[in-house]
Amino acid sequence: MPERQLNTQDTMTMEVEAQVIEPVRKSIRVRADAARAFRVFTEEMDSWWPRTHHIGSSPLKRVVIEGRPMGAIYSEQEDGTNCPWGSVLTWEPPHLFVMAWQIKPDWQFEPDLSRCSEVEIRFTPADDGTTLVELEHRNLHRHGVGGAKMREQVNAEGGWGALLGMFGAKADEAS
């Protein structure tokens, strides 16, 4: 039986899959218990998520997280459309929330979960009533050749660090 020849696309795919892209890790301590911090991050995301951060075709009206495993994460747009951008993978209030980041490096929706990175958020209570919130955006290699670019974008100014700051201000305000 003849050996299969690898074409250029196969070789590029194998190189990308073998590429190691370090996760983005950010954390913040909030003056709220874990249950309150979890609620502000998930159920109240619309209260702190910036209106500039969306992939819809019209201005962002509201952010929605359906709080259950495989619940949708989407934005409602001013033109009446819903724009999906994630799925809940793990829902364990008040300690753990993991979502599929269903956004391609060109900021379009990615329906194939095998081609999506993941964002894990852990809520660890401290004895003083505060909560350590740790975010890890991982498996960025799943975005293919754009994985390194995606990492750069979510780690840049205005990325996860800034978003955690906005979340933290809201969580602190609510306590």
C-alpha cells in the first residue's frame, strides 16, 4: 500500500496543533463573598461588560449567560438580533464557571467547539470575607494559525485584565 503524502495544509495543521500557546492568566481579589462574586460575574455580566466588546453587527444592548451546562452565552443587539459568542461548559456555583470562547481570531462566531478556546473562572473564598477570582484563558491553539494572535488580543490592554477590573469594581460596589 503506498504511503500517504502530506500536503502543505496537513503539515501546517500538524504544526499549529503542536504549537504551544501559553494560557492567559489574570486574577483579582474582590470585597464580596464567593456566591456574590460568582453572581456578579455570570448573572450580572451585563452590568459591567463594556458595550464596545461584542461581535454583533449593531450596537450591544445586553449580555446574557444561560446559567446551566451547555447554556448559551450571547449578546442581544440593538437591531433585535442575538449574537452567540460562547457556551457554558461547567456551571458549579459559587466556585467554578468554564465557558467555550466561540470567537475566531477575526472576531467572528465559531460554532465548532473543537476549534474554540476555554475561559475558566475560579472563585476562592478567603477567611476575611473577600474572594480571589482567577481567570485562565486556555487551549488557544484550537484557534489554529490565529491562536497566538487571539492570545495577544485577549492579553492586551482592554482584554481580560481590564475586564476583570470592571467586574471587580462592580463586585466591590455590590458588597
